[in-house]
Amino acid sequence: MHKTPYGSITSLLRENLQEDIASMTYDVYIEYFDTFADRLGMDIDILPNNTRIYSLGDRSQRPSVFIVAGQHGDEKAGSIALLDLIRNEDLPSKGFIRICPVVSPEAWDNNVRKEDGIDLNRSWTHEKANPTILTIMMSIDAHPPDVFIDHHESGTEGYNDVLPKHHTRYELRYSGKELNKGVTSKISHRINFLRISKHIKGSSVLHAVNAGIEKVVCVETNAMLPLEYRVEFHKQIIKHCTVI
């Protein structure tokens, strides 16, 4: 696979990183991600539809973390945050981490919530899952992580059945271990903490809970906020939630 020259990456990332990445095609985005992953020595599994799962570290060590983003193609902040973390070599330094930075390349390129009219985050069942979701599910089930994080945004196309509401800037929905509000409150005082009591049928979070994962977190940012604020919040939550 062709690797983008480091000089070009440095030039691109020096200024306006987030807006540039948000307008990129999936192929260009993933080429950058591949380049940084290769620099870190990450393993790369190529899934159906050219989706990737990247892994780093020793599978036997803790914490074990699985991160997904980009299930909805118009919710890009989480994917951009992951690219920025890997670019800065700022991933967790201990344990084992797996990352699927863009679950739906097709929805990403079309900047829409659904893929072929299907909301992928309602299809995490063996009956409904497409080959990509099914492969991710099998990866989780084969080696359940200590921490599962899914990244989303509100105020985008078709967003009408989950929080946060438009007046809420940031939200963390979680199951399992209590999140440390003292740490995350340093990011913004307008974080809505919501312990999950009822899981959305067919969602990644429900699958993770059923897999017995100790800490399950869904990150939400309001799409009306500036992109740089949303990206920074996703980055900080990744850093916080991957510490056990």
C-alpha cells in the first residue's frame, strides 16, 4: 500500500487539521491512519468494505481496550480524535488496544448517518449485522476488553432518539464502573453523566454489556460546537477511560 510521505503529513497537520480531515474521503483518511499505525508498529486487520481494526500491545496485559468510531458517517469528531492521538503517539502506553476508527467508510464518504439506509448502531445482532459489524462483534467476543468506548455526536442527520439534547454540550453514557466526574469536569462543566439503565436494541453498547465488559462508555458531543472542542473532548475521554 502506498504510504503518504511524512513531509506531506506534517504540512497538512500543522494547520487546520480537523477541518481538512473532516472533508477528506475515507481512502485519504485511512491512508494517514495506516501511515501513523505503521510508525507505531500496530497490526492492521482489513475487514469487509476496507474497514480497519488496528491493534497495539500485548493481548495478555491490562488494560485491554476496544474503541470504535464512525458508525455514523456524519459524526466525525471521534474518528478525528483517534487520528490526532495516533499522530501524536499519545495512545495508552500500557496494555492492549484495538481501534476501529471508521466503521462505515461508505457513510463517511457520503457524510450521512446510515449506510444503505441502515443504522449500523442498531444492527449489532447476529441476525442484522453486515459482514463488517459481524467481524467486529466476533473480535470483541473472542477477546472481551476491560474497556469498550464508542464515539458519537448529536445534532446530525436523523438524530432523534438518543441524548444529548441540543442544549447539552457533552455527554458520557456508561455502564459498569462509575466514571470519575472530578477528572472529566476539568474538561467542561456542562457534561451530562448518564448511567445506562436501558440499552438501545441492536447497539454496540448493548453488545458490549452482554459480552460482560467491565467498563462500557458511549461518548457524545453536540455537533453545533466548534469541531476542535468536540475533538478535544473525545481525546480526553479516551485518555481518561483507558486507565483502570
